[in-house]
Amino acid sequence: MSVPGLELRTAVTDDLPGLREVYRAASLSNAGDAPVLLARPEYLVFSGDRIEAGGTVVALAEGRVVGFATVADGDELEDLFVDPGWQRRGIARVLVRRIAEAVREAGHSRLWVTGNPHALEFYRAAGFVEVDHIATELGNGLRMALDLTGP
């Protein structure tokens, strides 16, 4: 799947303001999550800790950041956020595919994620399977894995 006009590249420090805007807007776009996040505003600030190590992939369209994904610990999808105005265009799938390719090339057989239950349908459609339910600092999470051994 490709998204017309979408550019993917490794994020750089200059992308941080745009990444932070997308992170906050996407985080608050789910009405079920917004009250908990607003009560804990420290969770609405994207730190960008993995940018310098090359762990964040940014999606750009029309000259601005519209989404991003971060891999941590070699095989963990840590962030996956798309600007609400750009959702449902395939950007998240493209980002997952790019991260999965990098994780596979690094020798891992699975891509792991602790997903928000509100995103369950997306993760299932992207090929992830539920492994466990876990508690997170903000509530319940789904531990999911994407098998990278297939075609």
C-alpha cells in the first residue's frame, strides 16, 4: 500500500516540534483516552528520546509531519501516531510496514507492541495478534505481536 505524496524518512531533531504536535493531537483524538491524558498532562509531551539513535520514522505530506513511529529495544513498536486529519489514509500501515522491515532486517522474528484497546481493530488488521492483557500506567493495555517470519 502506498499513500500518494507521502514521504517516509528517519526523523531528525528538527522534526521534534511537528512530532510533538502530532503526538498530542492524536493522543487526544480518542474521546475514551482524553480525560485520563488531560489529568496527566506529562503523558501528552513527546520526548523524542530515540530520534538521535535513528529509532523514529517520520511521515511527511504537504511539507509537514503527519505521522510517526518509533522502534525501541530492537523489536518494540513504541510509538505509532497519525495526525487526526490524516487518519484512515493508510499512513499508520505504511509506518508499521517500514518499522517491521527494519526489525526483520535486524534479525528479529516478531515486532511487539503494547497497544491501546481502542486501537485493537487497527492492530489486528495490520497482522498483530493478541498475546496478553497487561496493566499500564494509564489503564489496560494489549500485548500484541506481529510475526515477521512470513513473506
